[in-house]
Amino acid sequence: MLDMKALSENIDFFQTQLSRRGGSWSLEPLAQLNSTKKALTAQMQKLQEERNATSKQVGIYKKEGRDATLIMERMREVGETIKELEAQVKELEEQERTIALGLPNIPHESVPAGAAEADNVEVKRVGAIPVFDFPVRSHDDIGTANDWLDFPRGVKIAQTRFTVVKGAAARLERALINFMLDIHTQEHNYTEVQVPLLVNRESMTATGQLPKFEEDLFACEEGNLLLIPTAEVPVTNIHRDEILSLAALPTGYVAYTPCFRREAGSYGRDTKGLIRQHQFNKVELVKFSHPESSYDELEKLLANAETILQRLELPYRVVALCGGDLGFSAAKTYDIEVWLPSQGCYREISSCSNFEDFQARRAQIRFKDEKGKNRLVHTLNGSGLAVGRTLVAIMENYQQADGSVKVPTALVPYLGGVTILAAK
């Protein structure tokens, strides 16, 4: 959530910054609420001053033995008016918060200008795109032919965009999860955590999924709980309403979880295969940082996620998202996109973002700074990586002419020495 005090003091600045995102983000309703609140607050302060002065006068009257009935009656009237004004101010503050919860973060100054995905800026490309001397097949064709991916049974068990992953592909996906967790815990010093897959509405609000993205969430009919769309939600909320020590920063967590998304509004996109599923596996990285070093931590987070693709020898590129393509809570985001031969293009496999204090203000995650003052941390997160899409990338980039799939060298130990996933 944006800093309401700073926003009220410089609405024009925030309006300009939000315009960098494109769309229509009008702060006029907030400006009107703030103006009304200031007027009511000024009226309330004037009455409080009158009440304080009158209270002293009552004391003087009583000391002198004079009748203070009229003055005391005025004090009661003033007190009732103050209570009414306090209630009005509280209502205005709730309206302000409701509006503020629907406003996105403002982009960092380094975020490229642009309105949509086409305006994102490529930062670098890594790895050689493979060249095949046979017709390239998509991962879903390879998986179906080898009985590794069963799309009809996924639909039968649940609905469209659910899949049964079987045999060699299931084993490969499990290997990928362990491989990613090992690198991030043993080499990058993240603390591994296992977290609830169901969270309350406070947790979803803290990270910015609510109220804006409710239609993308799967909800339980009872208990008022929601299935997580990403481990970012429960992991970030580990420290909700807490004050961290300065020595604890930066601190990082890694979590493997299934993720659940309704993908509302995306019908017709990537309906075949594993690219856009309602349920998918992901290894997520979350960091809590000192504000002065959070952009250094973003670069480290990006490098941590890239390491996985480098070890798997998969070609990829990094792009800096433009203002119009930024996620709701992000101040700056790098997308990592892996090469998919069947599509002849790069596709997102990780987003690494700095949210600055946007989530921390919602979640009240603070730390004691060098002067002992409580300040908001900066939160960051990134996929390290999306496991299903990594499986897709391996199946396509390592495919063989006979329908088999070569195992990346880094994963061979995780598959008991198996080097080829044989075709059926």
C-alpha cells in the first residue's frame, strides 16, 4: 500500500508516477476525502481546545463557589460533537484505506517507459538456441506420445487445465524441485520453509492479491480460507506484524509449494500443455531487506534464479518490465524467459521483483534501524523457478529424434544416474 501521509502531502507527484503504469489511476477521490478529513480534524481540534479551556473554567467556578451548570452543559455538547466528528473522521479513513488498497505501487525511477509487454527492455541473452536436424515437437506432443502427460484424465479428475504427470516426467519434476531447493539452500543461503497452502484473507491482502485479484483465487466455501497462488503469500506473511532486528537483514526464505490460480480472463491463451495450468509447482524465493540495499538484493535474487537455468544449460533471456507491464505490487521487475523451440520464442519462467515497502506497509513488517527507530522493511520475491515450465523447457530443448529426452547433466545425480528418458 502507498504511504498515505506522503500521498496526501504530494498528490500530484503520485498521480504522475502512477501514470507511468498506463491506465486510469485517478487520485482525485483521495484528494477530496483528504480535504474533508482535514476540515473535520481542524474543527475537532478547535472544539478540543474549547473543552480544555472550559474544563479549567469549571474548576475556577467551583473553587469560587459559583454555579457552573451552563458551562458544564456546554462541555457535554462539545464532547458529543467531538465524538460525532471522530466517527466521521474514522469513516473517512476507512474509505481512504479502501481506495488505497486498490492502488498499485509506483514504479522505480529505473523502470522503462512503456504501456505493454512489447515495450519491455531486453537486458541480456544467455545460452545458445538449439538447432535440430529433425522436426521439433512440443512438450505436450512428446509427453502424450510417451504417456508422461495425461491431459484427459486431469480433466476427468478435476476440470480443464489440470493434468496428470506420470512416470519419467513425474520423476523429473521431483528431481527439479530437489535440485532447485539444494542450490538455493546450500549455495545461496536461503532458509527452506514449508508453509500452509491455505491462507486467510489478511495474508492475501498483505501481499496485494486482495482486493484486486479475488477472481483469480480459489476459495474454500467454509473457513474463509483461500488456496495460495504462489508461496510468496504465506512466506511473506511469516513476519507479518513483526519487528525484525537490524542484524536479521537481509534474510531470505525458499519454499516449494503447489500453486493454484483460476487464470480468470486468460481463456484461449496457452490452452494446450503445461504452460498455463490451474495447479502447478513452483520454488519461490522471498527476501526481507534493509531499504538502502534492496536494489542490490534484487540483482542478487535475479542471479540466484538465473543459476538454475545456467546449471541446466537452458537458453534464456532477462527483460526489464516497463511501467505498463509491472505487477500490481511491484516497484521494479525482471522477467526471466526460457527458450521454447516449439514456439520459437522465449517464455516467462520467473519474475523477480522488488516491492519496496508496499507489501510491508500492508503487513506491518518492520525492523529497528541503526537509531533504534521502527521502519518498514523492503520485500522482494522471485520464482526460483516455476517447476512445470522448467520441465517443459527441458522436454523441448533436450528432445531427441526418437522421441526420448536427454537429461541435463546437473540432474543426472538426482535421477539415479539416468541420462536419457526413453521414448515408448
